[in-house]
Amino acid sequence: MKDAGEEEEEEEEPPVQGPMPYEPDDAPWKRGESGIRKFFGYLNTIKSRLIGGVEDKLLAGVQEGQSTS
């Protein structure tokens, strides 16, 4: 005589096996730009502008012969 748990295991279908789709519809490179990606892109542009401004000031000071200390 079989238990209820054993019957469930036998009736359960095996997992489907096979190749994955070449390019799934939800692939990361096909997704639109999410809010968090836009936010970090915005932060990166601010960072590059700030660094560029500091570099320009340092180079201008060196070219004029001023010490930046």
C-alpha cells in the first residue's frame, strides 16, 4: 500500500529540459531604461562635470604659476 506522499511524487512531471531561447523577450539588453538606471546615469554626469571643473581649476592654477595648496 502506498502513502499519499509517494503517489504525489510519482504523478509529478519531470522538469522540462532543452535549450534556452536564443534571445528571450525579457533579456536585460532589451529592457527599457528603468528609473534607477536613469538616476545613476544622472549621478555619473554630475560626477564627471564636478571632476572636470576641479581639473580645469587645477590646470589653470598650475599654468599661471600659482600653488594650489
